[in-house]
Amino acid sequence: MSVINQMLKDLDKRQNEQTNKAESTANAMMVASKSPKTSLIIIITIVVTLLLTYGGYLFTQNKLLISEKNSRVELKKAPLASQQQYNEQPRINESNANNEAQQVVLENGQKVTLIPGSNANINSLTVKKPVVEQAVTPKVIPVQAEKAISKKSLATSVKQSDLRHLSEVKEKSQTIKNDVDTQIVESEQARQDIKTQAIKPKPKASISVSRQQLTTEQLAQQKMKQAEQALSAHDMRKAEKLFEEVLMLKPDNKAARKQLAALWFGRKAYQDALNLLAQGIALDPQYSEFRLMQARIYLTQGYSEQAYQVLQALPFTLNIEYLSTQANVAQQLAKYPQAIQAYQQLIKIQPSEARWWLGLAVAYDSNKQYSLALSAYQSALAQGNLSASSLDFVQQRLQELRE
């Protein structure tokens, strides 16, 4: 019984130790979250403590197993000793028969008193052996064995529970250690990043200029706009250069060609202007503006015939200025049929314009077509928009032609 009590005390002691270990492990886990380095030290301490405790536990279990083995041996020897004691009891009584009276219980229940010195043969009596002690003795053995077996199973179950708890504690400790290591690495990386950012020089502010590739049409339009701005600023040289660049990109740009020819005409570069216009006529022969500009340059120089030839190359057009210049040049050169034809086209375009009727009348009159001239003078007078001098001239010619 003392062995069993000792084992129960050891179990209570181990349970208290495990409770204290669990509390210390929980406290260590709470402290571990505060500081990475302190947590690491505490975890190492806990692991070492657990290993030492586990070693002590194994040593205690080994000692308990040895004690259980010894108790089993003693329990086996106990029945043999009891049996010997009960077997020897009659002999003891027999050896003392000569000294004192002894009462013996027979098998039939009778009690016989032996007097010392009597000749009664003790061996002839059938003595009833004690039953009580023999019956009690076998009952003690199973109870002790049962307690030993239950103690062993209890120790085994406690051992398995301790092992599971110890494995869980180890896993938690390893998890905490890994978390602490991760936090230490991350904090170290963060410190390195802060140092790198502090050492790294700040980039200087810069403006990036990206060039966009323009098409030929877009570039020509851009330069055309710049040239018009230069004209508005009266920067003729810059305007001429930009118009030239536009024509190099887009030779069929009529507006740039006319502007450049006008600039050259303005600074009396007549031949350059004529050549520039001739290139435009070659690109588009039906465009009347280039021919009209050429004719005006020729007229400025006094070359009426050249002007007439340029204008006559395009006899049919709806350009009022072109037809008017063509009629005037033909009339100056006494080419009346051509003048009459030009005025007739002008009257078709603007029938209520008195000056076209007056020009037609003068052309008929100069070509000696008096009846047609009289009708044309009357039509001019009927429009009512003649100047005073033109009105006097018409009235005079009407009077002369009527006579």
C-alpha cells in the first residue's frame, strides 16, 4: 500500500508540474510577442526546460516501473509465506503438547483438550485446519494485483497524455520560434530599407520632352500656320522661308504658292514670282488664280501681249476678275472679238451689272457694230448704277448713234 500511495503522490506532483509548465509556457508566449530578441531567449529557455523535465519524467517512470516489478515479486511471495505459516501452526502446537494443555478442534466440530503428559496420540486425531485465514489469504492477492494493474494503466494513460501535451507544447514553441524569426528578419529588412532610403540621393526634378512624329500633311499645316503668324507680325523674311518649306513638303499647296508669289511680287522679284506661278500652272492647268497673277505681273512690267496670252489660254471660266482682266487686255490690244466674248460671259454671270453692259457696248462700238452698241448702251443706262462720267458718256454716244 505504501508503494501505491507513493505512486499517487508522484502523479499529483507531475500534474502540478504540468500545470505550472503550461502556465509558464503561456506566459512565455505572451512575452514573446513583445520583443523579438527577448522572445527568442524565452523560447530557447522553455525548450531546454521542457527537455530537462522530459528527461526527469523518463527517469521517474523508469523508477516507478522498477518499483512495480518489485511489488509484483513480493505479492507472489506473500501467499507462500502465509501457507507455510498455517501449515506450521499444528506442529508448533504439537511441540508444545508436553508442556501445557492444548485445545484442538476436530473435523467433526468437536473440541478436544489435550493434557500435558497424556498418552493421547495427537497424530491419530484429525485436526481441522484453520479455514478463516486460508480463505482470507487468497482474497488479498487479487485485490493487490488489481490495484497494481489499475495503477499501471493509470500511469500509462497519464504518460500518453503527458506525451501528447508535450508534443503540442513543442509544436506551439516551434511555431512561436518561427514567427519570432520571421519578425526579426522583417524588422531587419525594414531597417535596411530605411537605411537605403536615407542614403539614396533624391532624384533631381527633370522635364522629359517627347517628340511626336508628324506626318507630311501635319507638318505642312504647322508651318503654314507659323507663316501666317509671321505675316501678321510683318516678318516677311520668316514668312517667305516658311512658305518655301511648306511647298517643299506639299508642292500642290495653292495657298502657300500664291502667298509666296505675292511676297516676291511685293519686293519686285518678278521673275521668281513668274517661275513659281508657272510651276503651279503645270501642276493644275485649270486653276485660274495662277494665270491671273502672272497676267498682272506682266501688265505691271508693261507686257500686255504676254498677259493676254496667259489669260487667253483659259477662255472659259467663272472667275469674275479673270474675265474682267481678260476683256480689258483684249480691248487694249484691239482684240475686240475676244473682248466681246469676255463681256458676254460676265453679263451671263452678273446680268444686272451696268459696267459689263458698258464694256460690251464700247467693244461693239469699237468693232463698228453700231446697232449692237446702241442696244448695249441702252441696257447699261437701264441698270442705273453708272457713275456720273460714265452716264454722260453713254448719253452722248446714244445721241450720236441715233443721228
